[in-house]
Amino acid sequence: MIGRAANAGEVKGHVLRLGICLGVVTCVAFATGSASAESLPEALAKAYQTNPELNAERARQRATDENVPQALAGYRPQIIASLSTGLQAVRNLLPNNTVQSATLKPWQIGVTVTQTLFNGFKTANSVRVAELQVQSGREALRNVGQGVLLDAVTAYTNVLANQSLVEAQRSNVEFLRETLRITQRRLKNGDVTETDTAQSEARLSRGLSDLNAAEVNLAISQATYAQVIGNPPAQLRPAQTVDRFVPPTRDDAISMAFKEHPAVVAAGFDVDVASTSIRVAESSLMPSVTVQGSASRSRDTDSTLTTTATDQASIIGQINQPIYDGGTAASQTRQAKEVAAQSRMVLDQVRNQARTAAIGAWVANEGAKIAVGASESEVRAATIALEGVRKEALGGQRTTVDVLNSQQDLISAKARLIGAQRDRVIASYTLLSAVGRLDVKTLALNTPDYLPEVHYHQVRDAWHGLRTPSGQ
């Protein structure tokens, strides 16, 4: 019995030394890496600047901005210049049976200016549609930005959690290896049976398998981090929640999601786009008024050979009233009305989805708080239980498998706590996203906010030019 107690005490002493060593290593690593450690706000700022998905959406929005100057072109004159030249052989038979022949070198140059004065308000409504599309696109861009930031939060916290899990599993493997060595030594002394040794070997194999799984998950999360944020993770600081930005009550969260979520606001603009498109379609049934001015000069174009040069200038006004086009305009108008009805139904659907998402995010955030508290209590209880089992093993009241089971319970509790802490951070950011406030301004990130209206004003009134404001 004394020999068994001595060996159990040896195990306990080694565990204490191992814990102290791991603590020192952790402290040293934190001290050396804290100066260059990357925080979650810094990672979010990088993702906001470099994420390909977000940059592609910004390019799409810039392309949408060009719909406005294209629609405004309907107010502006259309100018066309023309030039023609060639070689023409002429042979004329005159009434007196005289043959007149010549080889001409005709050429003509001219310019035509066409201005639409009235087209059934099609241009005005088309401009309104284009402007509403820009507003909807901005909200879609804001929604994509929220998704990218939330992906960055998830990637960051996953790396943190998996790093902690790997360290916990490595500590567990070291404990199990030392336990196996001591058990094998005790087997030689006759204090334990081969069953104890087999149990220790089995637990070590399980520990190695769990460590491998944790390392695989860490490698995957690191690759995802690089994809979302733009660089591989290095030393990461603990992530904090954003509870200070979220609504105080569930009703406030629902109300905020209804009013501010970019998907809801974008769907509202889409309803306005569809409603205005009805008037664009109806304009095809209304009269149009245009005025056209032209000037031209021609030489050697008269095949009768009576005129060698002609100069012309004209101004022509024209009114067109559609009478029947085969039903095309009527069909387009009916179609636009159905699209408008569909967009209103989509708006109701998006509002319901926003409400459901806000409730789900609120409940998940509250549940995450409870889960963290419960996991912390479980870790404390499992730690006390492990110490108790070790002490009882010293007195010969517990076996090796009891110590192994207690150690496994503690490792499992720590894994659940790590997962709960990760979920707690993600849940708070998810709630902020659900109410439509996961953005650079709210988080006060150290990065310039992308302002889509800057490009819009750069191109809105541009009458010409092929290069983009960025110089492409």
C-alpha cells in the first residue's frame, strides 16, 4: 500500500510540474508575441480592405452607378457625323438620242443633331429607376459587408478556439504518456495489473487521435482565416464581444431589424424600382416629339450630270403617336405590374426573415451567455473532482482508470468551455448583423469607410470619357 501511495504521489507531482511548465511557456509566448499580436478589430479592418468578395461587390456597385448617366443621356442631343466617297460611272441617254457619259468621284460629308423633346416621360422615369437601383445596390453592398465581417469574426474565433484545443490536447497527451510510464513501472513492481497498463495505453491512443483531429481542424481554420482576412494568422489576442452595441431588448432588436437591416431596405428600394418601371413601360403608348437638324455638303453625286455640288441644311420637327404595335407595349406594362406585385411580396418575405433572424440571434446570444457560465462551472467542478480522485488514489481508494476517467472529464469540460466562449463572441456579432449594424462605423474600426456615393457623383453628370475615375 505504501508503494502504491508513493507512485500515486509521483504522478501527482509530475502533473503539478507539467502544469507549471505549460503555464510558463504560455506566459513567455504571450509576452514575446503580444507586441505583434493581431486583435480582432485589426483583422476585421484587413478583411474590410482586402476581401475579394467585398471588393467584387464594390465593383458591381460602381457598374450599377453607370445606369444613371446612361438614363440621363435621354435628355441630351445625339450627334452623328457621316462621310462617304467612291467612284461612279454614269452613261445617260438623252431624248435626242445623244449619249452622255462621265466618271464621277462622289463624296459627301454631313452632321445630324437629334434632340428628343418629349417621349412620354420615359427618360425621367428611367432616371428615377436608375437612381433607385443605385440605392438598392448600396444596401446590397452593405449587406455583403456585414457578411464578410461576420465571416472574419468566425474565422478569427475558430483559429483561437482550435489553438486552445490543440494546447489542451497536447497537455492531455503529456499527462497520459507520463501516466503510462508510471503504470508500466508499477507493473514491474507488482503494484498494478496488465489491465491498468492496457487502459493507460488505450487512453493515450485516444488522446493522440484527439490531438490529431484538433491539429487538422486548426489547419483548416487557419486556411479559412487567410482566405477571409487576407493573411495567415499569427499571434492572436483574445476576442471580445460587442454587447455594448446590441439592442437592450428583443423587441428593440426586432424593430431595428425591420427598419435598418440592409436586406429589408434594399427590398424596399426594389419595390420602388418595380413601381416606377410600370410608368417606363406605359411611355411606349404615348406620343414622342423630336427635332432634328442636319447640314451636309456633297460633290459629284448627281447622276444626271446637271449638278456638280450641293450644300444642304435643314431643321425638321417630328411627332409620332403609336396606334398599334401588335400588343408589345401593353404586354410589357402588364408584365411590369406583375413584377411590382412580386417585389412587394418579396419585401414582406424579407421582413419576416429579418424578424426571424433577429429573434434567433437574440435567443442564441442569451443562450451563449448561459452556456459560458455553465461551462465555467463544469470546468471548476471537474478540476475539483480530478484533485479529489487523485487524493483518493493516494489512499488506495481509486484505481488508475478512475484517474484517467476524471482527467478525460476535465479535458471534455475544457473543450466545451472553449467552444462556448467562441460561440459567445460569434453570437454577439451575429446579433449585431441581424439588426443591420455590423459595419465599420459602429465598430469604430481603424480603416477608412468605403463610400459608394463618391464614385456615383464622379460619374453621374459625365458627358464623355472612357476612363473610370480609378484610371482604368
